[in-house]
Amino acid sequence: MSLETSQPSTLSRRGLALSALVLAVLAIAVVASGLATRRSEAAQLRERADADAVRTVNVISPSQSGAAGKIDLPGRIEAHARAPLYARVSGYLKRWTADIGTPVKAGQLLAEIETPELDQQLLQAQAELASAKANAALAAATAKRWQALLASDSVSRQEADEKAGDATTKQSVVNALQANVDRIVATRRFTSIVAPFAGVVTARNTDVGALINVGGAPGSELFVVSDVSRLRVYVNVPQSAVASIKVGSKARLSVPEQPGKVFTATVQSRSQVINAASGSMLVQLVADGAGTDLLPGGAATVSFDLPRAAGTLSVPPGALIFGKDGLRVATVGPDNKVVIKPVKVLRDLGPVIELASGLAPDDRVIDSPPDGVSAGDVVRVVQAAAKAAAAPASATEGKR
């Protein structure tokens, strides 16, 4: 009985040991699997973090196009000739014959001024002149008789000379009074306001019965006549573009009140001096105003075609980095590391910026570089757009 009882007990202990061993192996396997999984996930996280740390950029190649560029500048339109008409005599407006917007010819009557005081001055001056002429005639006759008496020694030479001098003095009075009459007559001609040249009445600041005073201050003009058959256009050209705009160069005009219409203007003159405050030169253009409905005093956009030197490199404005170190451009080297290059701007053409120096034709320029990019940063290039910098200029030329 004791032998049979001991055998099952031994088998039971062996089974328990085996079960414990199996459980231990399973536990070790689970722990090992968990550790391996954690290491794999950690490695994936590190890889993902490293991948996220590398910035993705688009690169372009600098444009070497020698095609003409374009520059758009704000300008203002003025009449070719503008004459404010002021009163030269005082009085009351008798009538006017031309209102604003009326086309007039040279010498056409615009208004008349009544001058009662000036009329009386003329009558008085004419009366004084008549009296002086009578006195001068009497003095001349007296001097002539005294000269005859002098020949017979009836009077002394002193007395004859006095009469001759009196006649000369009274004739001088006649000349002075005649000049005064001529002055008043000339002044009375200004009672008629006439157009100095053919044009359009662009202002009328008086009406019938209004008191008219002699004036010349701004705002006191009675009428303004403007010649709109031709127009002047004034524009400030940046110093960098002055050399490309010559007398006789053509430009295109566009105005907001006539969208879609383009007018032609010709450079007539340049001020030949750079304004120190704006860094630009004033340029005057002439445009045909007949039938164009261009309005003097209005604003306009003036577009010039600028020649671009062959081999000049250009980039979009978004490729430039502005900072305390000046203008720079971020490029990507062969090892996909960022290289910062300082550049100098030759001309700003709007859609593209021409560079005077700093880039090579084979440089890979980062378009719109991300904030904080610095030299030595590793980047990932997702798109290489060859000559992409020329696209804005081509699009601009297509719109012309």
C-alpha cells in the first residue's frame, strides 16, 4: 500500500514542476515580445521624429531669360495747357457765355464785366488831356511869337527862352496825360474775359451780378480753360529703371474708370534729377486726348517695357529673405543642406526680381523658404521646377 501510494504522489509533483516550467517559459516569451514591440515602436517614433525634423521645400532655378521686363508705376494725368483766368479790373459781372464743359475757341468771349468807376476815370482822364492839349497849344504859339519878337530885339533872349521852356513843359504834361488815357483804355479791354486758346471750360466760379475784384490768388479765378486735345502724364520712375526710359519711349496707360482699355503715351521729357526723398526721377509723357475720354487730374497706371540684359538672373520676390544681414537667398546644396547666399537687386520688375550678383545659373533656389531656415539645415526636396522663376514673367507677357 505504501508503494502504490507513493507513485501517484511522485507523478503529481513532476506534473506541477512541468506546469510551472511551461508557465515560466510563457511569461518570459510574453515579456520578451513586449520588450521587442516597445523597441520597435520607439525606433519608429525616432524615425518619424527625424523625418518630421527635415523640412520639405520646393526649389526653382534662376531665370536667365533675356526677354523684356515690365514695370507698372502710378501716374497722374494733367491737361496739356491749363489757364486760370483772373479779373484785371474791378466791377460787376454783366454776363457770362460759357459754362463748365463747354468747348471754346481761342479768343472766344467768356464773360463781360461792368466797370462804372473805370468808365468815369476814362472820362476824367480824357477831359484833363483835352485841357492840357489846349494849354500846350497856347504855350507853343506864345513861344513862337516870342521867337519872332526876339529877331527884332523887341524882347530879351531870357524871356524868349522862358516861353519856349513853358511850351515844352506843357507838352510833357500832354504826353503824360495821353499815356494815362492809353492805360485806362488798355485796362478797359480786360472787361471782356476771353479764352486764351482752344479748349474746354473746366471751372466757372462767378455768376451774373457778382462783385469782381482784381485778383491773382489761387481760388479767385473766374474761369479755368484747359486744352484736353493732348494730355500730360507725370510719373516718378525709380532710379534703377531711369536708364532704360529714354525720350521717345512708349508706355501704356490704364485708368480705373475705363477698365480693359489701354492707351499709348510717349515720353516727352525727364527732369534729369533724382529726388533724394523718393529715389525717383519725374518723367513727363504726352498722350492724345482727343476721343479718349481721359480725364485731367485723374490717376493712371503707367506701364513701361524694360529691356533685360542677356544672362541676367531673376527670381520671384518670395525667394528673397529680408533680415539684418541684408537681402539673401536660400539655396540647396548637393548634400541637400541649405546654403544661404547674399544677393544684390538690380531691378524690381514686380513679378520677378533681377539680381546683380550672388547667384549662379545652376543654383537650386528655395521658393518661399520656411521661417527660421538657416545655413546647414537638412531639407527634403519634393519638386524641382526648372526655370520656374520665368513663369511669372511669361504669364505677365501673355496678359499684355
